[in-house]
Amino acid sequence: MHDENPRIELPATLENLPRFIAFAADQARRRGFSASRVGEIELVLEEALVNVIRYAYPESEGDLALEIRSSPESGLVLEIRDRGVSFNPLENPPPDLEADILERAVGGLGIYFIKELADRVSWRRQDQENILTLAFSDNNDKN
Amino acid sequence: MDIVELKKDGESLTLALKGRLDAISADDFSRKVAEATAEGARHLLVEMSDLDYISSAGLRVILTAAKQLKKLGGELKLAALQENVATVFKISGFDKIIPILPTCDDA
């Protein structure tokens, strides 16, 4: 039942970040995810949420919602919604991983981590919401 | 996150990071590095055995510190990374641009 999925909605501020992370980590642990995979889920979620917190509401305050679903194929699905400016994080260019220390662009890594560590990622704009969906299975073989 | 000063010897400083280096705590590290370089530190060793988590915000301040120290003729080195933290350095390619030692004794 959609209505029964665990969900939190809070103002999109950095100070609320730990509450979102703790909520998702707890849900992943309850589903039997290993400690190391929970750590990766926390990392992906931080990167996704920080993007929303920094960029979604440039001229106002707004909310951020996180919903947790179970999925038969991947185990855990996180859905992040905001009503801020339309932004598809997946269109961001990847970082140059071979660049020298002094030339290296500081940034772009968050989205790279999301793509590397989540099993599946998708974004859509629907009814004036950004909806980022992140799916995780409990494997640590991706690296 | 806690930052503990382990050893100070002229231009050399060893710090330990404990907890989480993330979007919330990243600025604390930047401030500490700014203070240390203002006091003359040039060779910074960061001991990470009690650092449980790092995100891109943490990598960003590590990289900024490394660049800053390099410009001043010094260097940033990291030691004793936990496995999950080491994985983040590996995925990002940061393990190729910042020296990572098995333990502080290897510095």
C-alpha cells in the first residue's frame, strides 16, 4: 500500500540532513542490508539531498520529502521529492578523475557517487515536482 | 565530527578526525586547516582510523587543503583509512592525487 510507505517531509535545510540520513539508514538496516552497504546508501542519499538543499529553492524556503519503498528486485527504493526549480542531476557531466591535483575541479563528485553506488537512478519532473528515485540492492560487488 | 591535535613539531602537524566528515562538518575541517596554516603548519598528516564516513563535501575540503598546502610548499597526507572511507577515495580517484599511508608511523 502506497500510503503505508515510511515517509518523512521536512524543510530542505542542511540542519535536517542527519534526520533524513538516519531515517533511511534505519529502514535499510531493518531490511537486512549490511553495514557497509548502509554506509553507501547514506553517502548516495547525502549527495542527492545536499543538491536539493543547495539548489532547489534559491529564493525561498521549501520542503523535501523522502519516501522508502521495498522492491522485489532491488530491495530498497528511496524516492526524493521537492517542489523547487526543475533540475535533473543526472545530466551533470562526470568529473575528470585523472586531472592533476592543482587543476582538478572541486565538485561534480556527488552525482558521480550517486551513479556509481546506486543500482538504479532515475529522475522525472511531474506536477511541478523533481522526483529522484534511487534503488539499492544489498551487494558490494559494484566496486 | 571531532578534530584532535595529535602532534605538532615545527611545520609538521598531525590531526585525527573522528566521526563523520560530511556536508555538516566539512567547514570545521576547513577552519582548522586555515588556523593551522596561519600558525605556520605546512606538512599536515590526518589520521583517519576513527573517521567512519566521508562524502563529497568532505573530499572537497580535503582537496582544497591539499591544494593550499602545496601552494605553500607543503603537503597533505592521510593515514589509516577505514575500508569504506578508502573505497570513497578509490571511486573518486582521490587516492591517486593525495598520498594515503597505512598508518601514521609510515609518514
